[in-house]
Amino acid sequence: MQTELLPVSRPAIDRAGQLIRQGALVAFPTETVYGLGANALDADAVRRIFEAKGRPGDNPLIAHISAVEQLASLIDCEPSLAARALMDACWPGPMTLIFPRSRAVPDAVTAGLDTVAVRLPAHPAARALIDAAQRPIAAPSANRSGRPSPTTARHVLEDMDGRIPLILDGGPCEVGLESTVIDVTGGVPRVLRPGGVTPERIAAICGGVQVDDAVMRPLKEGERPRSPGMKYRHYAPAGALTIVKGEERAVASAICRLYDEALGQGKRPLILALNTHLPAYGARRALSLGSDAGEMAHEIFARLRDADALGADALFSEAVGTEGVGLAVMNRLGRAAAFHIVEVK
């Protein structure tokens, strides 16, 4: 299969919509990361997503809509007051809500769960594609399973060339991390995957929030994922990633030691650090993650892909605090490192 890369335009979106209606896959930009889309109501088309990505079948997908009115066909309930408040405040945007599913949603989308994850993206090209397809679009990130999520069309092409017919190029993604996933089936909204809509903001909107403890740990044996991004080693570079957490000077000292040990073992190490900390690493090979957690959220997936391009086989990353968007950053880093976190004092 030849994969075509087209800049976002009205003709390109119309063509992509036709491909979706025909059961094919299309990669498209959102404000979070690039998605790999199929008709959410066509089980065979959805299964092609799993084949193209090499994605395990028990990992649920998100159904994307272009208007709140389309939600009714996908869910089997009236949204709660908390859900409506979140939709009013954060849709369109980088937030996914989990509801009881309707019969119209295939098991392939929900991984057999009795709930469905739904998002109304803010990116105009994503909404235009959903409108052109005339149906909701199921879409995980447009990367090979386990790889860092794509934030540019070039990243998608690296993973999906020859696997899908079309990639819509809408430029770099604004947010850079996948959406916040919130379970609104209970009394208090529960964050299953953190993102740009932070727990602090959810609490301000709804009067309360819970953060699932699986956000910062791997699932236990037999524990079923209730959201994308919960079960497997995700977002991972080819090299082994270690996160070093603690006081700034102690972290820099520990990373320098680990780097030098790896170099002495014949490895090709690389450091990921905040921009202001780079001088502490001297001439050691390092990439900047930006100046704070917000910039780190935007940069982390691109830097993990850069690490692969540089041939790094041992990576050592600084941590950030888990306040605000820092929780989402540490969730992605943690899963990329299979939660190999070293704490120093």
C-alpha cells in the first residue's frame, strides 16, 4: 500500500472522509496528538486500526465526535450534572469522557467493556473530517503500538508508511499529550489518564475529583484497562529509559554517574533535562525538554523520537512535580520507562 501525505485542505478532507466511509484508515491532526481514524460504527474498520498499529485488542479506543448532539447515539444514559459541566467547560478540547455505551458501539471500540470513551476535539481539521465522514471516528494515536505518540505528520509517516492510505498534515500538534480521560459513570469524576485538562481544573468545575492510583503505576496482573494508555508500556523509545527523581543537585549528580557508567559499558547514553539544568551535564549528550512542565508536555514525545534517531540505547530523564500538567508528563514518562524510577536525595 502506498501512503499519501496531503496538507489539510477541503479536497483532502473530503477524500479522507470518503476513505473513512469506505472502511479505510486515515491519520489526522488533533490538538493533542495525531490520530489514526476509522468509522467507529464499523467493527471491521476498527479492527484494521489494531492491525496497522500492532495494538493489543484489550486496549479500548476513543470515539471522536464533532458536535455534542452526536453523543446521544454512542451512550446509554443521560450525562450527569458533572459530565455536562465538564462538556460545557472543556469541549471542544483535550478531554475524553467515559459513559455507559449504547448498542451502536462495536465491542472492537470498547475492548468489550460496557463503557465508551468519547471526545469532541478542538482541532478544526479533526472536526471537519468527522463531518466529512458523516459518522463518529474511532482513533488512538497514529503510531505503532508502544512507540512515542506522533505530534507531527512526519512522525506518523515514520510508523505508518505503507500501512494506511492517507495522512492529513495539519502541522505540529498544539498540546503534545493525549487527552485527559475522565470516568463520569460514578458520583465523582475520576481521572484515568491525565492530560491538558488537569485534576485541579476538574475539581474547580465539578467541586471534586479523584485520580485513579493506576495513573502512576502499571496495572496489576489480571487488572483490566478501563481507558487507553493504562495497561502496556507506552510512548517508549527504543532505548531503555530511567527516570531520576529528587532534589535538583542530587538528580544531576546521579544522572551524570549513570550516564558515565553506561558509556563505560559501551552504550550510547542520552540525557533528557529541563533547559536550565543542561549546564550541569557538561559535555555529555543531552536534549532539552523545555523550561517547565508545560513545555515538557509539548516536547516529550518529539524528544523520545529524537533519541531513537540519535541511536540512544540508554536514556536518563529528569522528573517534574505532579502538580497541574506535570501529572500527565510523569504519567507518560513513567509508562515509557515501564516505571523504572530512581529516587535520590
